[in-house]
Amino acid sequence: MKERLRLLYLINSLGGGGAEVGMFRILKNLDRRKYASVVVALSPGVGEEGIPGRLSEHGIRVVRLGITSRLAATGSILKLLSLLRGERPDVLCGSLFHASILGRVLGRLSGVPVVLTWEHNENLGGPIRVALNRLTQRLADVVIADSDRVGDVVTRRLGVAPARLRSVIIGGLDLDEIPQPAPRSARAGVVIGSLGKLREQKGYPVLLAAMRLLLDRGLDNVSVEVAGAGPGEAALRAEILRLGLDAQCRLVGHRSDIWPFLAGLDVYVQPSLWEGLCIAVVEAMAMELPVVASGVGGITGSVVDGETGLLVAPGNAAALADRLDTLIRDPMLRAKLGRAGRERALRLYDARTMARAFEGVLDEAVLRVLGLSFDAGAGRWVRARAA
């Protein structure tokens, strides 16, 4: 029988978003005796540093199809179909909308035995996306949700049967990479920060509006730093100028090394309008930062309101300002929430645990579809005995 099964992980891009970071942390921790992984990205994405380079360092091959526009999509789809037939993966996992739809359809057309797809967000998009997702979801042997809240949405809106739905948190934390938080400096001001792509989902205009309210209250010892890049950058810069926040708010661009950035903050804020797990919140908690976040998606499972952070309704700038005001004025509360948040993050979000959970879903699907189970003693896959 086979020593290792071939796992092809299909994803939209290889940027620094939560789905990409989570994919890397899971694949690097998979049992290499069981699965040989290759990552295929639809878009060209970034250079060799970042996620592609880190995957390569761990012996995971990366293929980029180079889809840059709708005009290039047809040729690239044919290229993907040819690649699937050439690679002959035993298992395909599609992550994010476009990769999931193509993975389901082309995976079946090319004869991939086991197909899984992963939903990372409670916002499934507009009616066309929902219809395509609903129409193709039955082509997947398993649909994974990256939080229980996302799973509820997938069941309700896509009609995925509970028997085919599994919940696995995407990524988690590499505990050996997290530095020990240093004591916060005794600086006079409070630095509020956030990590995320500059797009509608992250709700950064709400943060700017909250910041304007804080300044109007006389809290002028506060600054905001947002690390990330994306299509909303120009609009955010214009909004910063319109609100007169150019002295207090900085967009610092994409940061590939997040730990020094987080170490320079006093409060972490996540004003998202919708989310999946939101790994950035968990990373901030691991750095002992008190978190103020929207009560959406998987954030409601990581942030315990009043214990590890403070939750607000999405889109409510006044409520966000009130919560930030509370922490700005109370350094002892900041320290208390930060300590509790770090303890919770390190206890519940170990990437190795997440990888075992994902691996368990793979093993279950392989047993059900291919009738194979892994013999650890022999170090290979064998035909499972009938119960």
C-alpha cells in the first residue's frame, strides 16, 4: 500500500492574510509520514519571501498559476485541470471562495478521490457567490468551517448537511515563535494598533471615526497604527486627512514580522464588520495585549468580554470609542486583560493542536472514501479492516 498520500492545498493567493498564515502553520505541522503536501495558488501573489519562502523551507512545494484577470482565467483553469491530472493528488483541499469552487469542480473532473473545502468567513458574499457555493458544495466530501459560528452560517445558507461539516480552527499559533512580552514602556501616550488587509471587511473607517471621538473628548495622548496593505489604502488615507487625524493615525504598510509591531502597542483593536477566526486577534492576545474587537465570527470564541478583552457591536464607532476610552484611562485593566488573554491564547490556540484536528478530518475522509487507515508501526497506509 501507499507510504504517503499526496495532499494538494489549493488557495487563492500567498499573501499574508489569515487563511494563508493558517495554511502554513497547519501544513508545517502535518505528519509527514502520512501526507506529502503541495500548495497551488491561483494568483501570482508575492515574491519568494513571506509565505512561499517559509513553505519551501519546510519542504512544501509551491506552484503559482498566475491568474491576474478574468481574461487570463480560462487558460489558467485549463492549466489547473492539467496540473491536477499530472499531480494525481489523493486529497485536494480548497481554501477561500475561488479556490473552493474550482477545487470542487475541477477536482471531480480530474478524478481526485477526496475533495475538501474550507470556509473561513461568516460573510459568504453576494447572491451569485452564495448560489455557486450552494450549487457546488455537494461535490466536496467534507466542508470545513474555521469556527462554530462560521459552521452555523454554512449549514443555514449553503445547505451543508451536518454529517459533512467539520469545524477546525485555521492555523493557531506557533508557540515556539512567540516572544516573551516585555513590560510596556512607561511612555506618556497610548498606542492603539491593528493588523489586517485594508479592505471593507476590516472596518477601519469605524476605527478612524472612533479616534475622532476620542480626540474630541480631549484624549490627545493616543495614537493609532494600522499594519496592512490592500485596495482600501487610498480611501483610508483620504479619510484620515478629512477627519484631521494625520498627526495621530499612521498606515505603516504590510508587516511580514508581526511580533515587533505588536510589541510596540498598548491596545489591540479589531473593528471588523465580519470575520472567520481572525488569527490577528489571537496573535495580539498571545503578546499580552488587551483586545477591543467587534463581536463577530470566531472573535466571539477567542475574546471573552470583560476577561480577555472588550467586545462591541460591529460598525458602532461610539461604542468602540467608549471601550477604547475605558482602556486608555485604566492601565491596570489593560494589564489584567492582557495577562488573561495571553494565557487563553497559548492554552487554546496551539498550531500543533489545530494541525492534528485538520489531520483527523483528512484521515476520516480518506478512511470513508478510500478505505485506508494509517499503520503507525509500519509507517504506511493500509487497507482498513471491515468492522
